Amino acid sequence: MSENNVDINDERSVRLQRLENIKKQGINPYPANCKRTHTVKQALTTRHDQEVTITGRVMAKRDFGKIIFADIKDRSGTIQIVFKHEETEEDLMEEFSNKVDLGDILQVKGERFKTEKNEESVLVEEWKFLAKSLRPLPEKFHGLKDKETRLRKRYLDFIDNPEEQALFERKAKFWKEIRDYLLKKDFLEVYTPVLEKKAGGAEAEPFVTHHNALGMDVFLRISMGELWQKRLMVGGFEKTFEIGRQFRNEGMSKEHLQDYTQMEFYWAYADYEDCMKMVESMFKEFVQAVWNQTKFDIHGFKGIEIDQNWEKIDYVETIEEKTGINVLTADKKEVKSKLDDLDLEYDESDGKGRLVDSLWKHCRKEIKGPCFLVNHPVFVSPLAKRKEDNPELTERFQVIIAGTEIANGYSELNDPIDQAERFKKQAELRAQGDEEAQMFDKDFVEALEHGMPPTTGFGMSVRAFAFFEDRPIRECVMFPLTRKKEGSQKEKVSHIILADKEDQPDWVKMNTASHLTASLAAREGASMIKGEDAVTSDGDIIPMYAEEGIVIKEADEVKNLNELKQKAQQKGFEVTCFTQEMLELGDSKKIKEKLDSQESEDVNYLGILIYGNKDQVEELTSDYKLAD
């Protein structure tokens, strides 16, 4: 590659040219070894005149000819390095000036000093490449703005944002504190199978894969070895726990992922009352250790104090108080009717347990916590032990904070006859189309028939950490699964669905469609959606419009748009919205403040745009009519 062939607008090409020149001079820009004597933080605390060797990434460079300044950053901090014409070899300065780009990783040896402007610095005596960067850092182009791009290229987010690195240091401490607490309480850490012949221990749809050597399909676990750890209780272990990854083939949301870290412990010769006491103690201990505070603002709830006595609230009484429905006496028809009254979604195939759970999720939104939710009915707790004084209820609890359950505990069911009956009912629901219902695990029932002592169990996931951080769970995973970037644009399509409101002026619909179309066109990293180029006889290229274009449809009710938006997001489509609030307020900050303060069901949608696989988008929007 010659200098004349380099496109000066292509920074990667320029850097590749520099790399080639560096190699021609016999310099290795990617050596295997380095010799660091001090981290940046340590160097900053050493006395002036002391020699240090530091390593790090070049984050800034200021070349004034006779003096050059640059900022070197490692995990511990940032320090300025300085080249002075009168004190630094000319070749050393010239090489740095001509060969080093922002983002390069260097080893720098020099003497500590302070500049005339009191800037702690290192006067460079020697430097060498540790890694030549071929792409510019994101801040050169005003940083990473698009959230999906930030998650896909998380390493760039970490370079530019030390707080994101600190987030994962806290997360590591979160799991360490929980592990240390359980070890201190004489629990044994165990490791149970990730691949299972039957997915058990939770109500969730599993991922399926094929085991070639055994010639059979297997499931990725949906719980942290619940049924395996209970087998260990049968085998004589009395306190076990596991921290690991589990997998659920369900929709993505602010609070849910398909693969995530979970902890579960099991404790023989103890019940759920004992468990609640220990869980409250454990929460108070790890919260103080990780965040050095006990009061939090989470999901709009202000001043949630963890270091207080946690009250207990009743599942059945709370639902009846807020909806007028007694879930123990109501049948499926009554529960469905109430869900319809509240405009809440459900599937016709849902059993009573899932219908009641949908009702509960509506009721929980106003509960600040922290508190324990107790007295769950048997039909929503297939693995929990019945209460002796009321067999319709179970010895189960959930930790409620900021309107959501973030952890779950039980007095575990150890009656093999009862367990078999509950498995049978779950299997019937599964046969009726409920893919999240539990599978009948005959081997586990056989293990129970050998006798399992009274046992309590508890589980919590990384979701709890995300709650205390008040961040979406995807942002609390280093490299979450993101949408597939590859694929032909020809296989994709955009559908706009507008709210068909009575007496709404046509200009509002046109304005909504324009905003949504602009949002599609402006998405980061996207190429224009168009057909195959035509070429005239004299060689002029004519870009063709997309044959599919953007299909515009209408919805009869605003609530249908909200439901459609949620379904589209769960399926992984790109979705954008335009609302009455956006139309009226105009200012992005005011719009965000307004929407942040509302429940999703209160948002007044004017239209949504769904972009994704052509066949799948058309199937999703097939019930909506084309706009006039």
C-alpha cells in the first residue's frame, strides 16, 4: 500500500499504512512481553524524581512541536506523559509524534515530576508499542450513542466509561459476598448438570439441543439444580448451594434475559420461616458490603430502606384487596373476566395458576418493600409444601422490592405422593399447550420415595443486582445477546401501525408516519433499504426504491398498539414508537420525564414501527387493516 493510495478519510487505512511503516523499521507493534513497575495509581503516589515504568492506552495527545503531552490510562487511572525538546532525544519525540495514534497501548519509562501547571506527570525516557490500534476510539466520533451498539461493542464502552467497569466490579463483589455468607453458614458449594433429560425446578420454556454421543435431545437447565440439590438432601447432605448460569427460552425485557446467573441454596431440617430470617440477614449484609449504603431509589420508588424489619404481606388478601377477587374461590372464567376488565393480556390456554399470577403481577406494582409475600395458593406453587393449617396454601415466600419479586423461597415439598400429583397436573397443562408448565420427573419422585428430610430452599438471580443498580438487566451483563447484524435487507420489511382514533386529523397520522420513518432511516449502522441498482446504457447508476417499501396499517384501539409493541419486542424486532406526549411536548427531555413517570398502559400511542424479518413481521401484523 503506497501513501498515495491511502484515502485520508479512512482512518483505518491511514493506521494500516503506519503499521506497515513501523514493521518495515523492524519494530514489533505487538510484542509478547512488557515490564511494568507501577500501575498509574501507584505512579501518581510515588515521589518526584523516581523512575517508573507504566503501561496503558493513549487517550489524548497534544503535540506542540518542542513539547508533547499525552494521557496514558490503565485500569487504575490516568496520568500525563511529557516529551520535552531540551530533555528528550529528538528521535524519540519524532517517532512518538509520527507513529502513535489515540487508542495505541504503550509501555512508557520515565521520571516522575510535576509540570508548571501542577499536573502530575512522567518525563519520558523510553517508550515502546504494546499494541497498535487500527481503529479510532469512539469518543472521536462523539462516543457511542446507540444503546444496542454500546452493548454489542461493550469493550469500547468500557474504554470510555470507567463507571461501566465499576459496575462489574460491584457485580463480582455481589456474588462473592453471597458465596462468602453461605460458606460462613456451613453451606457446601456444589455443581449440578447443565444438560438435562427433563427440564425441571421452574415453570419456564427450555432451550433444546441434541446430544450426538447419546443420540437424544436434551434441555439446558431452567433452574439452578433444584431437583438435583434436593436429591442431595435425600443423599444426606444438609446444606448446599450453587451459583451458575441457567437458561430460559422466553421473551426479553428490562427485567428478564434468556441466560443469566442464578443462586439457589437448600437447607435440610429447616423451614421457610427459618429461611426468611436468614435471607433478610443475608440481604442486609451483602447490600451494605457491595454498595456501602442501605437506602435506594429503584424503579421510581424513593428511599427504599433495606436495613429495617421486613413485614409479611398475604398473597390472597392483597389480590382481593386490590381487585375484589378471591383467587381461592374464583374459577378461571371469573379470573379471566377480571383480567379483561383490567386490560391485562393472557393466553386462552393458560391454567388458573398462570391467570392468577397475571392478576398478581398487576397488584404488585404499588408495593414498595422490602417485604415478604407469603401464603401463595398451591396452584401457583407446584413445588412448595402445603401449610398444615390451610392445605390450599403453601409455605412459600417471595422478596418484594420496588413492585417486583426479586427472590423466591419455600418449605420444599417432600411428600412423594403429593409431588407426583402436582407433576401430573403440570403435565396435563403442558399437553394443553402451556410450554412453561413443568415436566413429570419420575426419577425425582422415586428419589423422594426414599425420604427427603424437611428442607427449605431459596433462589435469586442477577436480576436482584440489577434492581439495586436500578439498571436494565441487559446492561448488567458484560456481553448480552444482541440482535443479529448480518442478513440481507431484502429479507426485511417495515410495518407502521397507526392508531385509528375517531376525529383525529389526517395531519396527525401523516406526522406520526413521518417521525417513525425518520427513526428507521436514522438508526445507527444501517444501510438504506432499497432495491437492486439499475444501470443506464451509458453507465449511470440509478438506485431503485424498495419494492416492499414501508407498509402502513391501522389499529382500532390504542391498547392494541401497546400489546403489539410488547409482542414485537419479545420477538426481537426493532421497534420505535410515536406518542401523544411526543406530539405535544416536542422537547426530548420533557418527553422522557413524562413517559418515565407513567405506567406502560397509560402511554397514549399514536403509532409504532416494527422492522424485521419480512415473513415474521407480516405474520405479527396480519390482523391489522391497511391504512386508507
